[in-house]
Amino acid sequence: MAGTLRDLQLALQLKIEELRQRDTLIDELELELDTKDDLIRQLQIELDRHRIVTSKPTSNNSGTPLPSPVGPDEPQRSKRQAISAEPTSLDPSQLSDVTLTSYCKTKESRDLIQRALMDNDFMKHLEHGQIITIMDCMYPTSVASGCCVIQEGDDGSTVYVLEEGTVQVMKQGKKLCTIGPEKVFGELAILYNCTRTATVTALTDITLWAIDRQIFQTIMMRTGLIKHSQYTDFLRSVPSFQTLPEDVLSKLADVLEETHYNDSDYIIRQGATGDTFFIISEGKVKVTQQNSNGEQVMEKNMTKGEWFGEQALKGEDVRTASVTAIGDVTCLVIDRESFKQLIGGLDSVNNKQYDSDELKAKLQAEADFFSSVSLNDFNVICTLGMGGFSRVELVQLKSDPNRSFALKVLKKRHILDTSQQGHILSERRIMIEAHSPFIIRLYRTFRDTKYLYMLLEVCLGGELWTLLRERGLFDDGTTRFYTGCVIEALAFLHSRGIIYRDLKPENIILDHRGYAKLVDFGFAKKVGLGKKTWTFCGTPEYVAPEIILNKGHDNSADCWSLGILIFELLSGSPPFSGSDPMKTYNIILRGIDMIAFPKKITKSAAILIKRLCRDNPSERLGNQKNGIKDIQKHKWFEGFNWEGLRQGTIDAPFTPSVEGPLDNSNFDFFPEDTEETPEEDSGWDLEF
Ligand SMILES: *[C@@H]1O[C@H](CO)[C@@H](O)[C@H](O)[C@H]1NC(C)=O
Ligand SMILES: *[C@@H]1O[C@H](CO)[C@@H](O)[C@H](O)[C@H]1NC(C)=O
Ligand SMILES: *[C@@H]1O[C@H](CO)[C@@H](O)[C@H](O)[C@H]1NC(C)=O
């Protein structure tokens, strides 16, 4: 006996030693990886430089590009474009009534489609039921040898599964690969209205199965919505939940987990302790109770919609009965920890800062002043920035040259062409009411026949993106300060039921003190507390998985992006990044746990990032009972002076040099807009 124990101890020690050695090896490998990452980054910067050089017509006599040194204000990395899908034409409340058309298929075809979907990096993340429905709804089509299936540059809306034959993929005239049967292609087009990035040509006569974006999105939204409303109904039928507000019930429905039991499986046992609460969603269970002599004193059956284990939500439950499955049973399960995280909070009221009379008077005076100015009262000094369909000018008040503003100018024609009216109106509505020191102020708007104008507070410290480009990455203290500013802005927005949806360094600007503010509100949306929205929005590297999977998203999508931002500021590049958007989305769907964190991200920062980037939105820090406060209390922020940040009394990590109200030296140079802007005379106008 003693001998065995010694043997075991020895074996254990050997194992421990082995583990230690492995840890050391892992540490060494991680270090090596970091060094390589740094090398890659340096090479990337070098490469970007050469790209800039070659893209300019600077060449010497021999015709080869001059490797001229790059000044600090020349772009080395390019700004990332945000994506905004067309607003979904689907009304969530009517989705369950939509009938989907299914197409007849042989068993072989069904199996082939399923295998193809399960093998695809994007599709394999869908639920089994969704995959079956997509397969049912795919329709047959065929293309003759030599003809095009997908043309580079076209607007795409269909995804295909190849059943028979082979196709060739070409990009910019270059052969990429050939694809054989049982493969999916064109999948970016089902996420949003995109331009095809490659041409696919049939090399033989081919047969395909296809599905369009509209149907795909209906399937995706419907599964989530039907399930969510079923879950919410179940919860509402439980007496102790009846008093909970709708938004809490809705969140609770998000954390319920489906669990399956086989016939005569014990779900709980009398006398055991437990942390979980159960609602029967499918099937029937037997409840039995025994007295202290082991005699059965009670037996009853429970079915769909009934629940047990409620006590567990209040404290550790000693189960007073046993519950076993009769036939197949499905329960919705929630544990005490998740429950506690959600209930007892959502205290948005506490976050609301009631404006003082003094502040109100100040705002009124300001409103009076701006309602009296017109566009003619300003001189345009120069351009500070250019976006997808707008430019931002630095302007000066003629009557008071010391007062400068940023004037965002949007082309009406362009807004109309890209159906952005809704986004623009929402941007205006949200910004005009957003009185936070961490959000750029919008004072008033103007319009004429060609343009819409937004008169904004000017911040001359430059973009955080530019600073990051120059520094490569930030240390912990610097990152903490900038993310602190962003968190304050998000706290303001979230407490008012507004989601921001386009967090990234490109949208953060520094004022003359070096404090950061959120600028672009083109994608912000007021959805209301506990509500969700569905339109695909955001910048590929920063979008949350539920946006990609079209499950509906809320505040917590911003919490995800905040995690990405912290990662990018600390390491110089975002965690999820592929050579094209679809690759990026597939990497995002694999999850944060698949990402190797560079050593320069400290342990507590890594823990915070992982808590923000949880796959399940309701498990994300910032989306639980204390909302954003949970992020502010996180260990990584320990000791950070939040009150000082709010009051503007702490020093910024970097004070930009700004000499006067017209100093644009912290911005890149932008050429004048020479493009002819058409008048918008179709009668269309915005209440702007
Ligand atoms: C997709 O975008 C193009 C151009 O941006 C537009 O012409 C087309 O109507 C859009 N399609 C849909 C379905 O919204
Ligand atoms: C139920 O039965 C199936 C097949 O008989 C088995 O694969 C599965 O693991 C069982 N589930 C549980 C919870 O025991
Ligand atoms: C419970 O259901 C089982 C199987 O359906 C049935 O045989 C049994 O009589 C039911 N027991 C009670 C107490 O209703």
C-alpha cells in the first residue's frame, strides 16, 4: 500500500517536472513568435513604404522607383473602410410568417450540399437546423462550359454549391485556383451587398445549387427570433420572473442553454446540491420524492413549459426531489452565476446624469447662437479628413477668427445612390443630443442643393489612428487612457439605448489637450434597452460574430469591438485579420481563444480582452448587470483615475502640439476635391 503511494508520488513529481519543462518550452516559443511578429510588422511597414513609392510617378532615369525615405506624415497603413449593408427589408415581427420555398432534391444531392456546407469555414458555424433549411431552400441551376458564374466587379447576392463539373477562379486576370464538386463559393455576397472580388468560370458544363441573400438572411434571422421569443414566453410563464422588465427577460432568454436528456436519465437527484434552474421545453419528466425512510411519498409528471430547481437561483439548492426524463427531454437551463450577473442591475437610471440648470442655460445660449449663423458666416481653411462619401473642412467664423469648427460636407447624390438616408438622419439625431466630453459635439446642420453640412466641434490634436501609425503601438498606460475615454463615451451612449457600431482608431480623435473623442456616428443607432437590430454594420476586423451570423446584435457588439481596440492599441494590429473580409470573418468565428496573444499584452489586459470578446454576447463584460461599470472595475484599470478623466484634470499621455485654432499640422494633407458634384434635384430632401 505504502509502496503504491510512493510510486504514485514519484509519478506525480515526474509529471509535474514534465509540465514545467513544457511550460518553459512554450514560453520560449511564444517569445520567438513575438520576435517574428515584430519582424513581420517591420517588413509590413517597409512594404507599405515601397507601395507608396511605386504608386507615385516618382522614378529616376532608369525607370525604377526611387526608394525615397518616407516622412512621418505619409501613410504607411491604410485606413479601413467600414461596411454598411442595405437596411434589411425584413420586419422581425413578421418573419415567422414568411414561407420559405423548398426545392426537391435527391438524397445524394442533399448529402452533397450538407457536406459542402459543413466543410465551409463560414457555413460550418451555423446551427444544424439552419444548415438543413438552407439546403432545402437551395435551387438548382446550370452553366455551360466556358461561361461565367460570377464576374469580378459585379454586385453579388448569391452563394453556390458546386455539384458537378469544375470551375476556375481568376482575380485581375490571374488564375487563382480551380474548384471541383462539393465546394461552396461566393459566400461574402450572402452577408451583405458586395462587389465580387474574383471571376468564376465554368471549365466544363456544371450544375450548381444556389441561394440568394434575402432567403439566407431570412433563415438566419428567423431561427434566432423564433427561439428567442419562445424562450421569452417560457420565462414569462414562470411566476418569479413575471415581475421582471421586458429587457431583462430578453437578456435572460439569451443566456438560456438548451440541454438534452435521454429516457430515464436523471436530471437532478434528491439530496444533491445544485446551481441550476430548469425549464422543460420539450418532452415529459417524472418527479419523485422520498421521505427519510426511503419510501416514495410523491410522484408526479411535468411537461413542456413547467420548471423546477427554482431555489437554486437564490442560493445553493439542496434538491428536494429527483427528476428523471420520460423519453427524450429538452430543458432550458440557467445557472445561478449567469442569473446573478443579469438580475439586480441594468440600472441605466443610475447612470443618467441629470443636467444642472447651469448647464441647461449654457446649452440654451449655445443653441440660440448657432441657430442664428449661416454657411456664409464661415471661411473654409483646409481639409482635415476624407471619408467614403464626405469630407471634413476646417472652418473659421468670420466674425470671430479665434473660433474654428469642423464642417462635415456630404454629397446628397452619393447618399441617395447608396441608400444611406437612414444612417445620416440617425447620425444627426444621435449627435445633436450627445452632450458628452468624450463625443464630438454637433452644433447644427445645413443643406443646399448639392450637399448636407454638419457643423462640428473641432479637435486639432489629430486622429488616434495617425498617432498609432507613428508609434506602431502604445504602452499599457497610454492604451488605458484612450480606452478610458472610449469607455466613457460608450457608457453615455449605452445608457441611452444607443449602439455605436464602428469603433476603431480611425474614428477616435484627440483634442488639443490630448483627450480622445468619438467622431463618426454614421452607423450609430438608437435601438432601446434590451432590443436588438440586424443590419450588417462595421469594419471587418472589428465586427462581432453575432453580426456576421446575423443573429441580431445590441450594445454588446460595442463591447466586442472595445476588446479588439485594446488589442490593436497594445500590439499594433487587430487580433482577427485576413487577406480579405470573408477570411477575416472566418477567423473571427473561430473565436478569441484561437488567437495567440503577443507577450507585450500583459496578463490582466489579455484577461480583459478575452472577457470582452466572448462569443456569447450575454457573457461579455459590459453587458451584464452593472453594464459598462464592470469594465471600469476590471483589474487592468485598477488605480486608474476615472473621476479625474471625467473632470479633465488628469494629464493625457501625449499632448499634441496645437498652435491656435487654425493649426492643421496634426492631420494628413488632402488635395482639394476637384470632382464635379451633381445637384440633387430629384425633389428628394432630408429634414436636415
Ligand atoms: C447593391 O449596391 C449597388 C451599388 O452600390 C446598388 O446599385 C444595388 O441596388 C444594391 N443592391 C441591393 C440589393 O441593395
Ligand atoms: C443519448 O443517447 C445518444 C445515443 O443513444 C448518445 O449519443 C447521447 O450521448 C445520450 N445523451 C445523454 C445526455 O446521455
Ligand atoms: C407519468 O407519465 C407516465 C408515462 O407517460 C405514465 O405511465 C404515468 O402514469 C404518469 N404518472 C402520473 C402521476 O401521471
